[in-house]
Amino acid sequence: MAAIGTCVEIAHKLITFPQGKTQTFCNVIKLGTFCRTVVWPCLPPLMMYQYIRAKDEDCYTTEVLYFKSGSKDAKAFYDTSCIGISGHWRLQQDMETIRAAANQE
């Protein structure tokens, strides 16, 4: 138990040490200002870009699978009448497996 207390004390000293000197304190303020003015405004567009890219890749994969299967039934791969992502063919297959296991006849 004493070892845990020592580890916590050392961690606390490492965190609070940079605030000890005036110049370090000013650098912390400058870094915070930089993050607020440059980094944070860039994050939402990057996150949205990643979301759109991942969504587009998933849709493209589903379209390629539909095309290569030779099927004429598009709803077998992505059912637009289902809510949210539950229309995806793989999710429908997984849900059917769960339903069959839960409702054994």
C-alpha cells in the first residue's frame, strides 16, 4: 500500500512540476492558446471527413458486392426501409442468426 502512495506522489510531482517556473507557466499558456485557436477549430472538419470517407468506403464495398453477385435484388444487400445501419446485409445476417438462436423452435 505504501508503494501505491509513493507512485501517486511521484505522478503528482511530475504533473505539478512544470508549473513551478515562470517561463514554463507562460509556455503552458501559449500552448493552451495555440490549441484553442488552431487545433480545436481543425478537429470537427477532420472528424467529419473521416466519417464521410468511412461511410463512402462501406457503401462502395456494398455496391461492388451487389454488382459482382449478379443479383437484381438491391434490398438483399442494403434494405433502405430499415432504421439506421440495420439495413446492411451483414448486420441483417447477424441479427437473423441471433434471432434463430434465441427463438429455437
